[in-house]
Amino acid sequence: MRESIIKAWHAYFKVLKQELAGGHWTLDNCSLNDAFLRELELLLRPRDVEFNHKENHIRCFPHVTNICSNHVIDAFTDISLVDDAGGFVASASGPPSDPDNQSYEEAVARDPIALELAKLRLTDMEWTVLQDFEIVLGVPHQVQKIMSKERTPVLSGTIPAFKMFMTAWEQLGTAHPRLARWTDIGIDWATTYYKKMDDSPAYVIAMFLNPSIRLSWIRRHWEPNYVARATVIIKNTMRKYHDRLHGQVQQPTPGTAASQQERRSWHDLAGQYGLEDMMDVTGASSQQVQGVEEQFELYENGPLSPRGTDIVGFWAISDKTHPTLYAMALDYLPIQASSVPSERVFSSSAETDTKRRNRIHPVLMEALQMLKFSLKQQRLNFTEGWAVTEDELEYYADDNEDSVDLLGKLTSEITEDGIDIDEVIHVIGQDDED
């Protein structure tokens, strides 16, 4: 009995160790987060929990673009030129000597952003500078909107979006040399964080698990040695999951007890008369476990799914055809490319946990936050079906007659009778009866 209990506990702790795996952490680029993940690795290592502070760190995409944009803004303007009283204190605060002949460089030197904040009049050239700067900052803004989705996996698009963001700035600087001084600063900072993505294989794996991308984008935009490195990363990860899957007890095929008994009866009968081959309707190859290379080639060489394919829906029906990749998808698709949604939830908790509600139990607090988030996402709609639509306000006599706006017809009839519509509304508002 004692040995059985010990064996049971050993088996339980093996499962528990997998459940306690650190997973991937989507955090902003604060140095404290780097220190936190390093310390977490040191805590998990003695407990045989696999965790790497670099590989498991996903850098918040909006935060990276915000850092790049802020450095561009800092190179362009100096907000400190506007004092607390709202007056512009720069030495060039006076109007330009010749506004009509003001050069682009002179307009930049006058810092039109700070001028606008100080509510001073801008020249035409200074407005041109502001418009150019809007174009420069519009690039990261558009990319950030795409990468801030909450309901669909977007980590697979991080590297393409980042590359597109950097390429757009490069093209702006090439086409308009006067903008290069700022786009180059943003590109330098973007390159720094783009290289840090090499520390985590999650970006490449998530891209590969996107049925609309797979390895096509990498093969098109990366050099051969980087493509080979990405392929090795994917195959090594597949081997880990393949070994883990086939080291576990296989689960029975889903189905009712009656259908399983029926299948067993057919195969028992076939075995009794030596006719097992007659019941093999799936083919011998499907009974063999596919290796990593076979599964990789089968998926990689398959046709790309159309753009906009539901990634979650694709893998929901691919657990039999790509079992190893399906297991990987369960772990990698939920990884968030942005920490903004979770930060927003934490920020909204201040509206619930106020000074007058500071003794809310943690369980109740969690339930309230989940309820607020669900209501915001319109997953719970207590007024569904209660609102009256415009179609319900229209009356259709028959198929050959045009629709009649009943409310409009009533209003026009009241007006024709010489009755003030405002008086009618006032009387209705005073009536408390049903």
C-alpha cells in the first residue's frame, strides 16, 4: 500500500510539474521585468521546471512602438519650452522675420509642436512640418492598431508587422530626405528590439502555426541561413512535443459506448475468421505514428490557407492530421503579443476596488472583473431583444405597398390637426400609468 501511494504521488507530481511550467510572459520592456524573469528562472530551475528568461519573454509590441515613437518625438520637439503658464519661452518665440520665405529648417528650429501647444500662430511652413511629422508617426500608429487585437491570435504577425513598420520608415526617409533625420532615429531603436526577438523562438513558431503564413514569409524575406535556423527551431520544438505526446497514455477515441461496442464486435468477428483486412477501411498508413519530419513536410508543403482564415478554427479540426503541431498550437496560439489588455483590466480594477470597497474578498473581486470584461466584450448582453429596431417601427401593408413609418405618419397627422407635438410629448411624459 505504501509503495502504491508513493507511486501515485510521483505520477501526480509529474503532471503538476507540467502544469506549473512558467510558459511565456508578455511584458513591457522595463528592466525590472528582465530582472523578474531571471529570478523566476533561478527559482524554477531547482524544481526541474523548464524555463528560460529570454526564450519565455515576449516583449509587448505596442510598448516597443511607443518607445520608438517617443524617441522620434524627443528628437523633434522640446515640450519643456512651454512653461506652466502656457507661454512659449523659447528664444525663437517671436514671429519669423519673413514668414513667406521661411525655410523648412527654420520651421523645424521653431519647434511647431511646442508652438501649437503654446497657442501661438503658425506659419504655412510650420504647418507643413507638422503634417510631415503626422505622417512619420502615422506609420507606428497603424501597425499598432493591427497588433492590438484581443480576440484573435496575433503573435504570428509580430515579425511581419515589425518589419513592415521599419520598412515604411526607411521608404519615407528615402523618398523624403528631410524626414530621414527622425525616421533614422526610430529605425535605430526599432532594430534594437527587433534583434531581441531572436532570443525567443515563440515568434517563429507562432508564425509557422499560422496556416496562412507557415514558412512562406520567412523564405521570402530572410536569408537562407536564417531560414535554416528557423527550420531547426521549429523541428526541435516539434520533437519535444512529439516525445511528450507518445510518452503519455493514448486517450480512447471519442464516441458513445454503443458505437465503441459495435466496432469491437466487428473487429472481433473479423479476427475470429482471419478477415481483419476487410475491416481496415482507413488504410495501413494511418495506423502508423508519423515522425516529426513527415508531419513537418506534410504541413509545410500543404497549400496555404486563404488570408483571413480563422487560426483557432483551423487547428480545432486539425488535431488528427497534425497531432504534434496541434499540441504546439494549444500552447503557442494563446501567447499575447501585447500586454495592454491585461493592463487595462488591472487599471479598471481601481474603479471597483475603491476606498469605500477596500474589503472586497479576492474571489468576489476576480468575479466582478471577469463580469466587467465580459460585458465590455458584449459576451453577456442582458438587453438583447429589448431594443426596438427601425424595421420594427415600420409597417408593411403587403408586398406591393411601400413601407409606412408609423411614428412619422402619426406625427404628421397631429401636426395637420393643429396640435403642438411638444405638448403631446409633455402629456405622455406626465402619464405614469401603463
